[in-house]
Amino acid sequence: MAASNNAHDWEHIVSRLIRYLRIKQTPVGVKYFETKEEIMQVPKVRIPSRHIAPCTTISQAVQFNWTVACLAETIHIDYCRGIHGMVERNEKWHSGKIFDKVYYEELCDAKAHHDNLTCLPAKYAGFVATPLVSGRLEEPDACIIYADSAQTFMLLAGWQYYGYEKLEFTFVGESTCSDSWVSTILTGKPKVSIPSFADRKFGGLKDEELVISMKASDLERAVDGVEQLFKNGLRYPIAPYSLTTDMIDGLPKSYLEY
């Protein structure tokens, strides 16, 4: 593990993710920077030589274990730059014309989609994505995990174990990044998002995968909770009970008192 001042023991956290939830994809961290000079200071950062989308950048870190930058000049369109705070969102951006007769029959609905996107303030030169265990980001702005629905449930249930709070998620339409890690950065809350068409086409996400995002401290809390749930007998994979058997036999005796 690379030397850093990171307050989180990512090797320990990620190893428990794999042990208790059998996470298949590499958990990554993402951090935004206001200058390209700051980005170039990240150890072993790769600078793209061609146009790639933010979702592609995340998946390169996930699938290849790369430390890779996503810069304003390497993103293909202002639509994505606007969501990630790399360009001012002007009248043309808000018009929604890019999705007119594509995702929406009426231009007004395409505009409404753009107006409802969760976006970062326009002050960033780019971001870096890297495997959490690399230790190359001192404190990620958000952690991102690709997981199936059962793994997602267990991770969020683990987060709730040490302090209950109802979590709420959004579906804005195209642009999973807006509903997931961008929203986590702005709200500080864990988020779950359904991968969009673009995520699957350009980010390579699988049909069964969801995108989970949370702050570093929340991921550590969630994994601690998952470990305790495991000790309590709530484990992944969740063993299915027979559809034709009396379910009483599959419940703890304490449940029958309520």
C-alpha cells in the first residue's frame, strides 16, 4: 500500500467487504481538484490521451485498478462537464436539446431533466479515481462500489446498524453519476443508483449491478455494521428458504414474540 496520511485502513476495510459481502469489483475513491497541477501531484495518475466520459473513468479504476484522471479537456461534451463542475451551466446547457427526441418527446421535458440534475459547483479542473487500497487519495470525496442488489441491501443495513436513518434515493433519468457520487458529495449521504444506458455502454456495468456511493467514514461505518450483522446471523449470500415450507422454522424464536 502506498504511503499516505489517510486516516482509513483501506486494506482492512476492503478485505472485510470481500469477506462478508464477496464484492467482485474493486471499490474506488474519487476526489475533485480545482487545478490540473493538483491532479498531476497524485502518484502514478494516468492522464487520458482520448475523450472519455466520467463513468468510463470510474470503471477504468474499478476494472483495471488504475489511478486515472478525468479532465475538463478530456470529457467529450459540456453536458458531462456541467454535472461535474467543470464548466458553467449556461442557457444552452439548460435547454436540454441534447435529449430532445432522444429520451423525451417534448423539449420542455428534456429541459426539466437538465434542471433537475444534481451538479457540482463550476470550479473544478477534473477528478481522480483510484482503488481505495492504493492510498493515493488522502481523503476521497466519495467512495464508489459496484454491487448486486443483495450486497447493496446488506451494506446499507450495516450502515444503519450503528444509528438508524431512513435513506432516500433519486432517479433523475440518464446520468447515474448525478444520482450517486455527485449527490453524495453534495449531501454527505449514502446513495444508490441504477446504472444508466451510458454507464452500461461506456462504463461497462453489468445488468445486475447497482452503483453505491458514500463518504469514506460512512463506508467504514457500513462495513463495521455488516461485520456485526454477520455475527448476528444475517449473512451474504442470503440463503433462500423454501417457498412451500412453514416459515416459522426459518425464523429466530424472538421474532415470534412480536
